[in-house]
Amino acid sequence: MTDNVCVYLPSGFVIENAAEDDLDEIASLETVCFPKEPWTRSMLAEEMHNSSALFVVARKAVRSADEKGPKGQIAGYLVAWLIPPYECQIGSIAVLPQFRRKGIAAGLLRVLCGSCSLHEIQDIELEVRVSNTAAIELYKRFFFEITGVRKNYYQDGEDAYNMARLGEDPEGRTMA
Ligand SMILES: CC(C)(COP(=O)(O)OP(=O)(O)OC[C@H]1O[C@@H](n2cnc3c(N)ncnc32)[C@H](O)[C@@H]1OP(=O)(O)O)[C@@H](O)C(=O)NCCC(=O)NCCS
């Protein structure tokens, strides 16, 4: 997706498009957040060049307005595939443990919902481990519902829930 993203969060983070020189940092974040099945650097690089992928990072907003100086540390990221007119699938969303419960994942999902609106996509789908309470609660806040179960979906044999946010929520909100 060529959407140009730059969204400041009140917590001092900025959500922006991922860049090639972010890949090492995101790959290391993956190994922390998904120790069982992390995406590799080459998988991430592939998504960076995938024209259907929205690939954004949330980083500490430490740069001056003229974008000089080092970039802030990456706290989280999101990859989703947007295939207008109907489909959006969340590929990955993660936030480093020390930055959790600050609204970063919610910020990433709001950006995704904005992109989906822009491209007139109403339905967003994903798979999540049945044991992943944090993620399931997060998605429920965004009006996702459990729509099915995929048995033995993950390499370690755990099942996945299919979750979907079907259609615009009636009041146009992105989070309950
Ligand atoms: C799931 C994850 C992305 C949430 O990131 P986060 O930045 O901490 O989430 P937010 O702070 O934006 O949380 C927004 C809301 O989601 C819900 N939520 C988030 N974490 C939760 C938890 N541990 N327990 C219960 N609810 C939780 C809450 O409703 C929260 O709102 P609140 O803090 O006002 O109560 C993060 O825990 C993570 O990276 N986990 C490992 C990777 C992962 O499992 N990704 C999802 C794969 S499907």
C-alpha cells in the first residue's frame, strides 16, 4: 500500500511507514514477541516490497520536525494485506513487552481501520492463538468477533480462532 502514514500518539510514539533500514530492528522485535514462530528478516523484507501490504511501525517520537537525527526505537509494528474492494487480513501485530498497555497496538489498528476506510474495505480478518487473551481482548475492543476455529493451526499444535470485523461499526467508531 502506498498510503503515507504519519500519526502521533499521545503517549509519545509516532506511527509511520516501515523503511528498509528498520528491518533488523523489526526482526529482533519479532523474536521477542513471537518466540515460537517469528517471521524472519527475509519474510519481513518480502512484505516491505508487497504492494498489497500496509507495513507500519510505532516508534518513539524523538526526531525533530526536519527529520534530522537518529530515528526513535521501534516499539511495535503491524503488517496487513489490503485487497480492495473486499478483503483485509492482518498478518502480524506486535508491541515489545516494555511498551505494552500504552495504546500502541490500538493506535496501529486505528491506522489500519483508516486505511481500510480509505480503500472502501469493510471487512478485516485474522487468526489468533486461542490462548492469546491479550490479543483477543484487543480485537474485541475493535468490534472483532470470533467466527471459527482452525484446529492445529500453529506449528506447536495450538488451535487458532478466526476473528473478523465485518462491516463498518454502526457509529463509525474504531474502538469501544
Ligand atoms: C496483543 C498486543 C499486540 C497488545 O499490544 P498493546 O500495545 O499492549 O495493546 P494496547 O495498549 O493498545 O491495548 C488496547 C486494549 O486491548 C486490550 N488488551 C491489551 N492487552 C491486554 C491484556 N494483556 N489483557 C487484557 N486486555 C488487553 C485492552 O482492552 C486494552 O485497553 P486498556 O489498556 O485501556 O485496558 C501485545 O500484547 C503483543 O505484542 N503481544 C505479543 C504479540 C501478539 O500476540 N500479537 C497478536 C498476534 S494475533
